[in-house]
Amino acid sequence: MRVLGLETSSPLGSVALLESGRVVASAQQEAAGSLAERIVPLLHGVLASAGWSPADIERVAVGLGPGSFTGLRVGLALAAGLGVGLGVPVVGVCSLAAIAHSATLPPEVLRVVVLDARRAEVFCGAYDAESSTVVEPRAVSLVEFPRWLAALGEPRALLGQGASLVGAEPGSDHRPLPHAVDVAAIGARLDPAQAPPEPRYVRDAGATPQSLPTAPWSR
Amino acid sequence: MLVLGIETSCDETAAAVVDSDGHVLADVVHSQVALHAPYGGIVPELASRDHLRNLRPVVEAALERASLGIGDIGGIAVTARPGLSGALLVGTGFARGLAYSRGLPVVGVDHLVGHLLAAFLRYDDVASAPPEFPFVALLASGGHTALYRVDGLELSQVQELGATRDDAAGEAFDKVGKLLGLGYPGGPVIDRLAREGDPSAIPLARPMKQSRSLEFSFSGLKTQVMRWVAENGAPKDDQTLRDLCASFQRVVVDSLVKKAVTAATGERVGTLVLAGGVAANSGLRQHAREAAERASLALVVPPLRACTDNAAMIAFAGSTRLARGEDDRFTLETSPHTALLQVTRKGRGRR
């Protein structure tokens, strides 16, 4: 199966093409601010280098975050448009699972992925050797993190660019930010019915309903 | 050419299919009003999330209602500006993906130009006569209030004559609605209450009454209502509330209509066009009709669904460039600001 992977939840946007689990072409782009404008040219370049046309894509796999809200919109909106245009399934892949997928570790080791979430918090989640979710991703404050981590089983390894924020040495044996190559690889084996492209914002929208008193005459 | 329009600039997720003559084949709008109501206004992050959730089903519903497949579409027009940044990214991102995957051209449309050209849309179930160029248009909505001279279908043929210095007209309705405990959005409720009120019951001064300027100002009017409530207390009975709504609405409508007619006569055009969500206001419609007749102007008021945010107007506004073979596929950019030249600088007072 020919899979297009898209990952835009971090400052490193990426696009990858996989065929039967093999990476055919990939490209990445830093600077998240301009990614919305650059993602289609990036995709176009990758398809051209692989000698594919858009119609060759049989599935779109997209990173769901957690990560930048803006980044998620860029990737998920593009994926939805591609899905309608190509008439192929769009599957969502947890972006932290993509990092777990990139690691080479013994199978029994729990992959604990940590990303900087700003505001003195980290996005974290735990995954097994198959990149399946063991602990759902969430935002945890730096203060709470040790307690959250202690509740997880051993042996475990801390992965991801945020590991240094919680006092761990991020190993060099994995990709510290999510990449489309891993998103595509995981997405290739998911059941589309079980993996809808629903973003994992993890945080709420930061709005509080107003407690407007009802005017006595409007009752 | 059949054009698919996509609109996600504010709080409506919309998709439509329109042909080159402005004939609307399908027009689907998913409103977020209920989502934002508890917050007393639009929450941008919630708006963006809701657009992302609903855009795909809305586009699919539009194609289905027109009994078309994506293969029948010749080009895509999407709102690229002005609007909420995150919300615009959803529509343009989707449009980019759809266009690229089908090898279709896609053009970015200025939302305000869409509103100004909405009078050209033709629906199967409503008889309508499109305006003739040149015309003056009053665009009044929750986010914008301005007068334009429109000489043609292109962005370069639209000229702003004056805009609000502070609040948009719809914003003034919303703020007064909130102040009177009528909920959000305030416009429809105030309009309904005003119908049974006496517009001369409560004296409110018309903003910029002495000025011949084509600029508007509504924030002082809102303050007048606030002061009236502070001095007299909240309306004690239903009739006082209706009178207050009627008095407030009369002043807003007066200001809008007087300046619109002044602009149309000043520009020596024969036609005045209403656009934007506030054009749904029954007081504005009636007052504009009377004033246009007195000034011997032809008045064009598009059907309600063409006035409020929709994607059909975006599709039609984009169709001119698409027909010329233009394509923003690799260059589409979004902006919170309009591309139209603005003569009024918001918040700067008298020039």
C-alpha cells in the first residue's frame, strides 16, 4: 500500500511517502509559522522525487498531536482535503507514538515520550514496542511530572525533545520530534474505522463561559 | 465552470457550488452561534476547532445536494482574508489539499468582496435582479461596517468610501444585547423587540450627526444606552425594554441609511446595495427602502442567506479569477486583514 504521511504538530513539518513499509521519499521543513504556505510545495516536491502522482496515494496518515494547535489545523485540514479529493481513507496517528516508533529499544522497554508544551508543562504519553498507546497523551505540569512518571512501569526510557525538561537525557537513538515517516508507518497498519483523524489537543480552548445574570424581564 | 466555494473566516462553516453566472446549485452553512453563545462572543480557538470538525461533512453535503461529484468541479474559491487566523487556516488548508489532489485551480477570496458581490447570486426559489455597475454598497455585519463604491467584479474595482471608526454595527447590537441581558447575538432579539417599541421614546443622539463624513461610529451610542440604564435602571417592564431597543435600533439604522444614501448620491450612482448580516435587520431593510425611493435610487437587498456569511458569495467572487485561468495553488496565503484599500483608520477618530 502506498501511504502519504503528514506531520505538522511540531515546529518541524514533514511529509513522507511509504510503499509496503519502505520509505520512498520524505522531506521536512522547519519554521512552523510558514508551514501552511509551504506544505503543498513540500508535498509536490516529494511526490515528484518519488515519481508518483497524487492519484497514486492509497491512504493518508496524519499526526494528531498533541502539539501546536495551529500546526494541527494545517496538517489535519490538508489531510481532509486530500481525503475528499483522492477518495482514500485518512487515518490519524498520535504524534507521540510516532516518536516512540522511531526508537530502537528492547521490546520490553516502555517508551515514555515527552515534548515541551510551554507554560511549564509537557505533553507526555507512554507506548509499547508496537507504538500502541499504553498511557494516553496528556499535558502534565513540570511539578507533577515525577509523580506521573513514577506510576508507570519499569523498564522504561524517556524519549522526545522534552525529556531534557524533566531532567532526563534524551537518547540519540530516536527522532526527538514527530516525523511523517513514522506517522506513515504506523498509519499503514491502522484500521481506518478505528483511527479517525480527530486532533488530540489535550488542552481545552482556554475560554470560560460568562456567568451573565439573566435580566429579570427576559424570563 | 462550476466553482466550489469554501468559507471558514469566522463562525460559520460553509461550502457552496455556484456556476459562472452566479446560479447557486448548493449552499450549505453550519452555524456556530450556539457554540459561542455561552461565552458572550466568538472564541477563536473554539471556532477553529469546530471548523476543522465540520468542514469535510459540510463540503460533502454541498456536493451531494448539487448531485455532483468532485470531478464535476472546475475550480475552488476559498476565503483567505480577512478573518480569524486559525479559522482561515482550516478552510485554506482543506482547499489546498482538495485542489492539489485533483489538479484543480484554487483562488483565495477577500471575504468583504464576497459580501459586496452577494447581490449577484441567483437562487432557484427566489426571483432576484442583480445590481448594475457602478453601485454603492453598505456592508454591515458583526465584524465590519463600511461603504464601498463597486465598479466591477474585481477586487481592484472596489473602493472603500468610509468605514466605522470603532465598533461595527452588528457589534453594537451584540454589546447592547448583552448589556440588556438579551444574550448573544443581540441583533435578532433587538430587532424583534424593536418592532413593538416606540423609537422616539428614549432620546439617543445619532453619532456624528453634524458630520458629512462617510465614516461611522457606534461605540458612543452603546455608551449612551449604558448611561441610560445607569440613570434609569434596567427597563422595568416589557414596554420600556421594547422602547429602548426601538430607540437604539432607530439611531443605528438612521446612521447607516443616511450615510449610504449620501454616498450613493455623492458618487452619482443609481443603485444602493445592502450586504452583510445586519442587512437581515427588518428596520434597516424598511428604512433603506423608503430612503432609496426618496433619493430615486434602486435598492438591491439580497435574500437573507446571501447577506449572512456563506460560501456561495465566495465561490462567485472567485469565479472571475478562476475563469481567467488564475491559480493560487502554491501561493495561497491567509491574512487577518482585508486586501481592500482602507480609508478609515479604525480607532483614530477624526482625520
